[in-house]
Amino acid sequence: MSTATDTYAIAVIGAGGKMGMRVSNNLVKTDHTVAYVENSPGGQERTREAGRELTDAATAVADADIVVLAVPDLALQAVTADLVPQMKPGSIVLTLDPAAAYAGLLTTRDDVIQAVAHPCHPSVFLQRETPEQWADTFGGIAAPQDAIAAIESDDPAKQAIVEATVRAIYAPVIDVHWVTIKQLAQLEPTLVETIACMIGALLKESLEEAVHTMGVPEAAARSILLGHTQVALANSLNGDNPFSDACLIAMDYGRESIIKDDWKKVFRDDELDKNLARMLHLDEIQR
């Protein structure tokens, strides 16, 4: 069984992209042997400006214990078709989003292990202690966060490599929660993008309506919305305080006016497939 002090050979594909830079900025702080791969001229320039040497993809994946694919979902099919055949037996290919993996778009090999990981991002209830932690809303810089991981292997040593990598690329990490690839797809996008992020966008639209349609001063509307959003989350998800009777009546009116009766259908497998097909620009998910 691997320990926290074990180090691995890690290849980062797309090291100069937005997520690739975040991943690389954390990996450079570790003792792991890291190869940085980037094809685009702009990404190459960013990688070099960060003081990191570039490695060609074939060399990087041939020696890697784990290959981190920090590339967009829509590129994963072509990238894995090119790189997975070149990986060494027993190595791991790690994608940072479950959509393409769950949709069966990735090139696979019997002797290459497929894994997926995704950051949870710092909780709204995180006890932050420094200005840097308050500023880090995304995670991976200063504010601690959890991460979700899935691996298609029962080998504890392979799981340890994935966990060590996940803790490194998303650092500082509190816990790594293990699920199946399907469950990770059910969490991301359904729970957190289809629902939570959509509600976040709805809050923004609501703020704009209060300001531009109702004529409320923006500072006043923003202040009451942000404060009450925290109270709403704390009361609903943490059980901090009960909602007042009047608030419950208003909440019922909001549900009746805004939410469809069949909204929970988004958790069905067939609806997940429809959602992922749209995200991946496919006619349908075929398995």
C-alpha cells in the first residue's frame, strides 16, 4: 500500500490551459516527477513563463504512472485515442470531469486504468481564517476543499496513486470521497450544474429584476440577497434556524410559481443521458 510520502511520475496533458495551469501550479510544489505537455502556442508560452519545461506527449505518457488530462471535454475523445495506446501497462488515465468517461467516449485499454476526479470547491460553510482563503472561492490555492474521485480498479495501490494525485492537484484537500463514475456524473452535472449553478444564475437574474424592473437601489438589493442567501442555505442544509411561518408561506408560493412538478426527473438515467449529450454536442449517448 502506498503512503503519503510516496511519489509518482505524473504527466499533465494541456498543462498551459486554464485548468492545466491550476493543476501544474500545485504539482510543482510536490516531490512528484511531473512532465508538462501542451500543444497550443499560447499554452506553451504560459507554461514556459511559469518556469516549467515542456515535454512531448509520447515521452511524457510512456513514463507516467498517471496521466492527467486537463483538456476540455470535447477534446477528450481525440486525446485519449492518441495517447492511451502509448501509455505503459498498469498506468492510470485521469480525467477531471466525468461526462466523456460516463458517455463512453474515451479510448480504453484492458491494461490501462480509467479514473475520474473533480473538485468540490470550498464549501460556503468553510471556516476561513486568512484573506487568501476568503479570496479563493474556486479552490486549489488557499481555501481547503474536498474532492470526488472514481476509479475502475479494486487495486488499493492504484487507488492510492489517484488519491495522491487528486490531493496534489486540488490542494489543499480535506477529504477525497470515492464514488463510481456514474455517480460522479450524477453529481456533476445533475446536482451541481443543472441544479445548483442554475439556481445561482437565477439569483443573479432575480437581482437584476429587483434593480431594473422594481427600481430598488442595487446596493440595497444586493445586500439583502447575499445575506438571505446565506441564511437560506444555512437553514435548509445545516438546520441552523427554522424558517418563520410567513417565510414558509412565501417559499410555497415561490415553488408553485417557479418549480415544475416533475423537476426531479433530472435525476433519471435517461435525463442524465440527454443532458450529457447536449453538453458533449452529441445526438445521443450510446452505450
